[in-house]
Amino acid sequence: MSMMISGCRFLKNCSFNLGFLPRFLISADGRTNPNSKQKELGVWKGKNSPPSELFKLRQIHSLLVVSGFSGHSPFLTRLLLHCVSLPSFPSAYASTIFSRIHRPNVFTYNALMGGFGFDLEKAVFFYVKMRQDGVFPNMHTFPLLLKSKTQIPFQIFAQSIKFGFGSDRFVLNSLLSVCANCGLIEYARQVFDEMTHRDVVAYTALMDGYVRNARASQALDLFLEMKVNGVGADGGAVVTALCAAGTLGCVWLGKWIHGFFIETGRVVRDVYVGSALIDMYSKCNCNEDALKVFRNMPYRNVVSWSALLSGYVQRDRFKEALLLFQEMLVEKIEPSEATLVSVLTSCAHLGSLDQGMWVDKYIYTHKIELNSPLGTALIDMYAKCGCIKEAFRVFESMNSVDVYPWTALIFGLAINGHAITCLNLFSQMLSSGVKPNGVTFIAVLSACSHGGLVNEGKEIFKLMGSVYGVIPTVDHYGCMVDILGRAGRLREAAELIGEMPMEASGGVWGALFGGCVNYGDLEMGEIVGKRLIEMEPRRSGGYVVLANLYSRFGDWEKAANVRKKMSGVGVEKVKGCSWIESNGVIREFVAFEKSDAASESVYGVLDSLTAQMQQKLLFVVEEDNFLE
């Protein structure tokens, strides 16, 4: 930097000197200073709103040009480093700066390759250029290349071996991480086993790979092995372990991690660890514990709110989810895409159209892209609220449509009784080249069931595996039994249950029982009802439907015996519950509950309607007797 100091002396008598340059470009001793960026960039703030970080860098670059320092490599290198640090990497501008640097060194090349972490082709291009320019890589080069979303980790690793970095801990950790993220979990394990020094980064990378590849139990085994081997856990390792515990529903281990590592202070309780705890407790059906962690967090971000909200949705606590969302908005937390998906799911289950429409408007006014998860949730909400036209509007406004929005719209048509339109849309989906999945076929078969389309349903069920490679599950068999049962083909439905390659669930037997009730088959209905009780003796459903069947056929004694048996084993009937939205407020009604202020008037109207129905029924019976 001696030339730079000489330049300072030369410029002393000029109309300007190096004082105009921010200190993050040059410090008093002539060295670049990265620690003053935030403070010095403040000089570029305007009176109204501050310019963007990139605009500030361009201003500084312009000053370098007009002052004659546009070719000064140390300044340009520092500008390049700050380009790389921006949240949205300005690749074209960074490449322009790089092209002006005279004889870039390995430090400069590494900075640029780090910026192209999202673009493997560009990162490799600059690596090749670096070698062509005679610049040798160092220990930091290969981790940067391996992090660039590469699908060629072994070729890059071969280069690291060639230059003597094959056993470097950072290189091996990066190779391990990229193998795990690419689904090459066996290779990742091999790299891990051959490492002479395994630090917490290596353990966490492999644990994360196990979780991503549906091997959560192996991730927990590795976490416990790490503790046995005396490797201290950090926040990243604890977050990954909590994710694995939540995936497996292993709440006891999650609580142990919570107590041993977090409450004792072995791991800093930051917002990421707190959010992971909320997610773990929610997935383990411990919503109260999740709420306690949430309330005790000194700082909560959108991830924390979304984790708790998602937990409520997973446990069908939709009303609480919407109340939490309203609290989140009061706290001025901007909802994420995941938050909005959970909220729309709650609106769909509660029939809360007003709040669902508010979310739709929020998405539009904030110019949020309608990607597959968000668009699917919006379609599902409108369909379940009976607004098929709005569901179609959302579907048609999406730029890219995969199988999930198609399936949501098909399901919406099915539950709203548009069987023919549903099948036509399914054909349109196939013509568009979108491959259906298992849920799609459940939607189509449900439409056939409600529309009485027996032959069409049987044909679609047949083509599932032979043409589309979708193996029928118990849910698909349940749909077919429902199709046959609604059509009165009870024997055929029973034969299909007998041919199932897996054990029939309560839902499958329930579909057959519904057919028995509709077509008055007491003999088969009695057999199926007893089967339901045997399968789920601690649930009220089987007892209730069998007792109702006996009552329908006037066998009051058997009906009383079933209810007596139900009472004897301590099973109580689950009270019916429904929701209704009025003036943007969701009201919940539970059968025989009169705690709500409006309950008395509601039951008064219900009693009046019941009396009118009984009077009408009595009139019809008397009229029939008179005609006879």
C-alpha cells in the first residue's frame, strides 16, 4: 500500500483528498477496513429514505472513477467483497468490478466464487479462469465450490486432492454436507467415517442429511454418539436434533435435549433454538409446552410464530390458529408464505370465508407470488367454502401449476357435487402432461362416489396402478367401497374388502356400514357394526352407529344393550361441534353446550323447527292412513 500512501501525499495539495472515501475502503494505515461498513455507508443517506446498499456501492465506485482510482485493485477488491455480502447478489455488477481488477489473487477469486453460490456453472467458470491465470487455489477455494449447489461434488473433491487439500477439515465438512443435501447419504456417511477429526460441524451436516432423507432415527443416534464422544453440541446441532425428535414424535428425547442443553445454558437460547423447540413440541402433540416456550422467548420472529401456528393446525385447533394469527398481526410481524398457508388451511376447515378472502387480498396487495403451496391452500379454502368460481379464478391466475393445485381444484369440485366437471378437469390435467398422485385419485374417486358414477370409478381404480403407477392405498379402497355401497352393491363391496392386500381400516368398514344403513341390510350391517367395535373398542363411533341401526329397525332391546356395553367400558360419545362465521367472527357450537350467550335463542329456534317438523310428519302419517 506504499503507492497508496504516496498518493495521499500527492493529493494533499489538490482540491480533494482521500477523505472522501469511506473508511471501509481505506484506513489510516492504508489497509482496507471491513469493520466500518455500516457506520460509513451512513454518509450516503438522503433526507427521505436511504438508498439501497447496492446504490451506495455504485456511488462509491463512481467517486473512485472520477478521482482516478478506478483501476486501484485493493479498492475494487473491497467493493467486490461488499457486493458478495449483499442479500441479493448483483452478479453482473460484481463481474464488472472483477474484470477491472489487475491481476486478481486467490482471495479475489474466492470472493467471487462465494458470490456465485447459487450458480454452479459460473462458480466453476471462474475456478477454471483462476487456473488459466496461473493462480493456485487455497484451503478456502474448495469449500466455496462445494457449497455452490453442486451436483458434481466428487470432481471438485478430486481437484482438492490434486492440490493437497483432500484431508483438510473444512473441505471434508463441505463434501459431507453437499453429499447429504444431494441425497447421497451413503457417500456422506462414508466421508464421515473416514474423517480423522470429526467436529460438531461434521456431526450436524450428517444429522441434517439423515433428517432430509427421512432417517430421523439415525440422526438422533448420531446426536447421542456425538455426546458420548465428547463433542460439544452447538445451536445448529441442537436444532437438527429437535427436528428429528419432532419428526419421530419422540417427546421424551426432545424434553431431555431441552433440559440438558438449553435450560442449563450449554447452548445459547436464541430465536432459532426457540423456534425449533416450538416445532418439536407441536409435532409431538404438546401444544401447551410449545405455547409456554413461545411466551418465554425474549424475541420472536416470523419463524417462531409460524411454528406455533402450524402446530395448532396440525392438531385441528383451527380457531386458536386464527386467534394467534390476529395476535401476530397486532405485533406487526409480517407473515411468511408458510404462515399464510397455515391460516388458509384453518379458514378452509372452519368455513371462515371472510378471513380467507382477507388473506387473498393481502397476497394480492403485497404482490406475493402464488406458488404451488400458497395457490393450493387458497384454492382449497375457496372450494371448501363453496366458492368454486373463486377457486377457478385463483387456479387460472397461477403462473406455474403442478399436481397440487390441480388436485385441490378437483377435490373442490368433488365435495361440491360437480362430479362430471371433476372428471373433465381430471382429463384436462392428464392432457396437460401433469402426472396425478395418490391424493388426486382419492379426489376423483370421491367425485365418482357422490355422483353415482360406478363404472367410471371402477375404471379409474383399475388404471391407477397399470397406467399411472400409483399403488392403491387403504384410502383408495375405502373410496371404492363407498362407490359400491352407495350404489347398493353391498356384496361386491364386501368382496373387495376381502381382496384388499392390507387390513381394512375403520373408514373402509364405515363406508360399507353406510351402504348397509341406506339399503336396509340389517344382517350385514350388524356384522360390520360389531367389526367396527372390535377394531376400535375405546371409540364411540362403532357403538353409536350399531345402536342407531338397531333403533332404525325397531330392535330397541339390542340398541339398549349396545349403549349399555358402551357405558360399561367407559366410552362416551364425542359431542358434535360446528363453526359458523358471522360478521367476521367465528362462533363455535358444541352439542348440548349452553355456555354461549346466544345458545338460548339458538336452541329456541331449533325447538320450534323440531315441533314444526313433528307436526308436519304427523299430518303426513294421518293423510296416508286416511287414503288407505
